[in-house]
Amino acid sequence: MDNLSTFELLTLGASIIGVYVKLTQEVGKLKSRVVALEKTETEVKTMLTELLSSVQEIKLLLAEKGIR
């Protein structure tokens, strides 16, 4: 009975270590994904700012043409 409980404890310990390693890898993947999404968000904001500037310029050009 003593050997069986030792085996069970070793199995439980190995399982806990395995779960810890798996969860650590998942957290690492999620962190890198968040960084990539934040970078993409910054790029999108920059593109939207440029687009807004271009639209405002077009509106000004159309207003000038409408006045003449």
C-alpha cells in the first residue's frame, strides 16, 4: 500500500508540473498576441489619422470649387 501511495504522489506531482508548464506556455502565447494586437492597433490609428487628414483636405478642395 505504501508503494502505491508513493506512485500516486509521483503521478500527481508530475501532473501538476505538466499543467504548470502548459499554462505557462499558453500565457506566453497570449502575451505575444496582445503585443501584436497593440502594435496593429497603433498602425490602424495612424492610418485613420492620415485618412482623416486626407478627407479634410478633400472637403476643403470641394468647398473652394463650390465657392467659385
